[in-house]
Amino acid sequence: MFWSTIGTAMKMSLRYIDFLNLLFWSVVVAVVLHGVAVWSRGLMREVVPSTAKAWGFTLVTGFLNPFLYYIVLLKAYDLLPAQEAGTLNYFWPVMLVLLSVPVLGQRPGITGIAGILLGFGGLIVISTHGDPLSMKFSNGYGVLLAVGSALIWAVYWLSGMKDPRRDEVKLFTGFVTALVLLTVTMLITGTFRPPTLYGLSGGIYLGIFEMGITFLLWMKALRLAPDTSRVSNLVFLSPFISLIFIHFIVGEPILTSTFAGLTLVVSGILIQQHGHRKKVDTRA
């Protein structure tokens, strides 16, 4: 439910603050929250990397997410309707399957290929507003950024699979790294601006409910769940619920093409997951 409100929060916040300053204040709040989480679990000793490899993981993953990922995503929200940017961002599981072929040497199989094709079909339906044959995008640059954010998240996810550190530590060090990178970027470019009340409120909201406690709740849910796949699939309710908030709060009329395209993307993801589970069961 928290993640379902984020498309609305991003779009409304960007009316009062530019995307870089919005990200800066969001990351400041997230650093505080994740710092408290790490401290309360007695993990502060693990925060400072002890090897060159650990430093590499810290810098690379922190650069990918939250620094680069949210810069690209927030700019996409700045250029596109919230319903379009948000639904295109959910293309990341399809990207993950595509990247797993060269990176992990995994073959997608028939169900994987079917899921990928459905995902790409949904992407085109959403970005062309239901006229896929025309191949005319509502905002080509914005679409590229939204899909690019999905790609960045998939790369970050694969990088995290090779990182042996605890999730809480990875999140905290990632946000600290991003805060340093953002501060340097904004000082060099001279883009720092004192926020308005509404802009700062948006940053605080995103820091808490997009980057902060929602990640902690999600990790706790996965730890407690007897079957993580059932819990993981619940996340795909988020984009559909998000459309309700976007319609009634942001005021965007929800296009039939957005709902249809999102359904195709999520169907493709679920087909891929079903095929993967069957493959695992067969091996067992």
C-alpha cells in the first residue's frame, strides 16, 4: 500500500520542487531511517567496508541505486503522466530475465520468452497510448528514461545477488553513498535550492514511504513468509492500486491502454515466474 502511493507523491511533489532537490531530501530522510535500523540491530560494525571488494560493492550499488536509479525515474515522472512513468517502471522483472542470459548464463525457455514478449507488448501499448501500430510515443525521451530506470534496477538487483553483506547494511551504505554523490553533483552544478514547505514535505514522504520503512517492512515480510513467492507476487498489486490514487488525487484520467498494457506486463512476469518454479520442481 505504501509503494502504491509513490507515483502520486512523486508527481505532486514535482509541482513544487525539481527532481534533484526532491531526491536529495528524500535520501537524507532515508539515511536517517536506515541508520537507525542498522544501529538498532547492532550492525554498525559492518557498515565500514573491510576489503577492497566490499568497497567496490558499496560504491557500485550505491551509484546504481538510489543515485542513478532515482535521478532517471524522477526525471521520467517529470516528463510523463504518473500512470505512464509508474507502469513502465514495472518492466524491470522483464529486464532482469533478459540480463540473466548474458550475466548468469540462464536460458529463459518457452515460458520465459512468452513472458518477455508479453512484457514488451505491454510496454508498447502503454507508451503509444493504445496505438501500437503507429509506434508514436507520447514522449520518447520520457519513455526512454522510464524504461531505463527499469534497466538500472535490474542491473542493481543482479549486482546485489553477488554482494554477501546483510540487506540492512547494503541499504544504509547505498543511501549514504548516494547522499555523498548527490551533494557533490548539486554543488558542482549549482542546482541546490532551499525547498518550499510542500517540496520538503514531498521529500520527507518519499524518504519514509518509498525509500525507508517500506523496504524494511518488505524484508521482514520475506523473512517471515513460509513461501516467499506468494509474498513477492503481492508487489504486483501495487501498480494497479497506484492507478486509483493517481486518478483521484493527481486527477489524471486513467487510460484503458495503461490498464491493458500493465496487465500484459504483469501477466508476462507471472508466466516467467511460473515457468521458473516448474523448472525448479522438475530438478527437485
